[in-house]
Amino acid sequence: MAEKAPERPAYPVISSGWDSEDEESRGKTSDLMTAVKALAVLSLFIVAIALLIR
């Protein structure tokens, strides 16, 4: 009766980089590194503003 759907081609898996977010092993360290980088950028920004105002 109903025709069988054609087999789905084996497309290559392309990772966007977000797939690895599910791994809990590196999640905590990456959060810490993100916080450290944000703090560094914020500190540089504040220093630059202070030097401009001076």
C-alpha cells in the first residue's frame, strides 16, 4: 500500500561547536575561563578610560 520512503543519504556531520556544550567535563573550566577573560577585558577597558580622563 504505502510506498517505503527512500533511504536518507549519509550526510557528513558538521559541528557548529555548540554540540560540545553538553559535555559536563569541560563545562566548569570553560565557564571559569570565560569569567577570567571577561574580567581581563573589563579591567583593560577601565584602565583605558582612566588614562583618557587623566
